[in-house]
Amino acid sequence: MNVGTSLIATVVSLAFALVVYRQYVSRLRPYQLVWSMALLIFALGTFCQFVAEQHGWSESIYRVWYYTGAMLAAAYFGQGTVYLIAPRPLAHGSMAVLVALSLEGLGLAMTVPVSMTSALDHGAITGNGFPLFMLFFLIPLNTYGTVALVGGALWSVVKLWPKPPLRRRAVGTLLIAVGGIVVALGGTADRLGVPGLLYLTELLGVVIIFVGYLQTVVQSHAAPASVPTTQIGGEPAQSTSVRP
């Protein structure tokens, strides 16, 4: 079951990344580029799980999995939302900090000793293979990403819901928030010693986010051109058209 779940999560993430990147090529919106990066990072993490479930966990696979899926994916999802809803100087500044932390985290993830005995809990993978000090990177990055993604989406729902023509986008944006919460809950359970939920919550979370994102895209084409947007899936406030 874990093999199939990880494979499907990888395929969905790659398809999602392709959709968002094609929109970036068309619109050149920074948030779309960052989200496509986040999805590729997420897909690499789930692909590591797929390979490991087939051939066994090794130290090298564990390092890549920890760095991509456990450490960076949520942070880059959140950073995409920051680019969508925050002033550009703030988004650039937070992106610079995130890149610096990503490089530092890469050095640690590739060099700090790994205990595969601690990493595996009755055959299920956990984030406990690294020393506890790695949590000083893991927790802030995941907290930042989850708060930015979920908080930004909920803020958008509040802004969109009073406008009947944009209710469908509000529903899609709410699904993005729900998907982000589902992924975060799985990761939190894994770090608290309940690893059995991780693969399922990854798959459910990315599917829910994908469905929500597609809802915002459909609404973008259907909404009246006179309605300005600053929300998930929309354009900056100064735009007079509504496009994904």
C-alpha cells in the first residue's frame, strides 16, 4: 500500500507542478514559479518513499527524503503564497532568507550522521534519524510554510466569500487551506512518533490542494472582468482582469 500511495502522490505532484509551471510561462507570476518548485520538491520526497518502500531505506535515500519532503516542501509552498499576497519587497526578502536556510540545511542534511535504526519505527519512516538539533531547522521552516499557506488561503476566503461571483474561488481556496492542514498533520504525527499516517496524508493533502487550485483557475476564467483580485489563484490588486 505504501508503495502505491507514494507513487500516486509523486505522479499527482508532478502533474500539479506542470499545470502551475505552464501558467507561470504564460503569466510570469513569481508565486507560480515558487509553487511549481515546491511541488517538484514535494514530488522528490514522495519518490524517495516509493523507491525506499521497494528496495529498502538507505542513508542516502533518507538524507534526500528528509531534506526535500520533511524540511523544504512546506516552506516553499508557503513562500509561493507570500509572493501572491505580500508586498514584493517583503516577498523577496523572505525568499532570500529561505534560500540561505535551504543551503545551510542542505549542508547539514548531507553531512550530519544518520541513525537508520532511529529513523525506522517498526518499519515506518520517521524524522528521528538525525540528531535533535536538526529540529531547529525543521520546525521553523515547516511552521513558516504551513502558516503562510494556510493563513494566506483563509485570509483569501474571508476576502472572497462576500462576493457571490467569486464564491467558487473561495471554495477552491478553502480546499487549499484544508489540504495544507492535512499535510501538516501527517508530518506532525510522524515527528511525534505516529508515522503510519504520513504517506496517506501526503497523498490526500496534495490531491485536495490540486483540486482547490483547479477550482480557482476555473473561477478565474468565469468571474466578471471588473472584479479585482488579490487572492489565491488570482492577480495582484491593481489588475483589472481576473486570470489565474
